[in-house]
Amino acid sequence: MPINCSDRHCGACCIAPSINSPIPGMPHGKPAGVPCIHLQQDFRCAIFGQPERPAFCGGLQPSDEMCGSDRVYALRWLSELERATC
């Protein structure tokens, strides 16, 4: 069964990775470890499904390996991936 990140209220994928393409309100993207300005308090994306959402975000597909059992795991996993791919 596919993972539905919006149901987990995690937000790790909106915090841990860097995004090099423009994001509305963040014209230079965002550095790793900095929450996207569109991450809401409930850890959902305010521009999910909208055309201005960066392609990077749409291409990041949740998985058991990435998300693990909790938000701490997901933040750590994504942060390690970010460091490995710099």
C-alpha cells in the first residue's frame, strides 16, 4: 500500500532537502534543513497539487525506506541523503 505523507503530518520532505528551483516566495529555492515557507503548521504543503509547486517536490515519492516509522527517522534519512548527494 502506498504511503500518504499528508496523513502522517510529518513535513520532513519540506524541511530536510535543499530545493534549487524557485518556489513562490523563495525565488532562490531553499537550503537544506530550512522549512519551506509553504509548510503549514499541520505539516501539510499549502501549494500541494498546484502548478507552482516545484517539480522536485512532485518527484519526491514517499516510501517506507524514506519515511520510516516517525518524523525523526524521516528527517534523519532525508538529511543523510542530502549530504550524500551534495
